[in-house]
Amino acid sequence: MTFKKTPFEYEEIQPMWGPFPERLMPVWNIYTRNFYISSYVCPECGRLMAKTVFPSDYSFQTTDGVKKVPRIFVCGNCQTFHIPSPGYKLSSNNGYYYKAKDYDEFEKLVKELDNVGSTTGRRNTLYNEG
Ligand SMILES: [Zn+2]
């Protein structure tokens, strides 16, 4: 799995009270313990992405070499993975993404990430984004 430079512009939405509008509802069919709803909408389908936070930076192979990042955003609808560039927010639009080849690969990767991720926000990163 090699992440590519993102061609996307990411949109962060403000936290809202009450139920999310239907059009934003995340698609998430895999049982996970450490993913939760992020404040970013998927640049492809417009639904909220799920995220997990790594207790220590996790390494991903990208077209620019290995990048160690504190968090990852995942769209269960498009089966895509999105990481910020180290030291940047996802909305800096200079991160990387990877699209799973099929559902089996998507599920396998999500479970791997769920095992190393957490729902605890980190305070020691430059941006503690949602
Ligand atoms: Zn999507």
C-alpha cells in the first residue's frame, strides 16, 4: 500500500449539536473500537470521515517516502484513507491518500489501524485537529 499525494481539497465542518444531516452521515460497516467521527467530510462523496489517533506516530509508505503521522481519516463509503503531511492539518491539502483495491483490503486495513489507533486526542502534536 503506497499513499499518493492528495489531489483533494479537504473541508472541515464545525461541530454540530443533534443528529447529523443525512447527507453527512458516515458510512461505517466494520466493527471498530478506536475509530470515531471526524470533523472532515470526504472530498469524494461529501460524507463525514471516521478517524483514529495513533498514540505514537504511525508510518505510512507514500510516493514521497515514509511519512509518520499522528492520525488518519477514513471514508467507509469510498474506501479511502487520508493522512495529513507530518506537521500539517489535513485541510492544508498537502497530505496523501490511498484507495483500497476492494472491500476485503479495506476491511483488513481498517482492522489493522483499529488495533494500533486510539480515540484519545494527542496534545503534543502541532495540530490536534478533530
Ligand atoms: Zn467518501
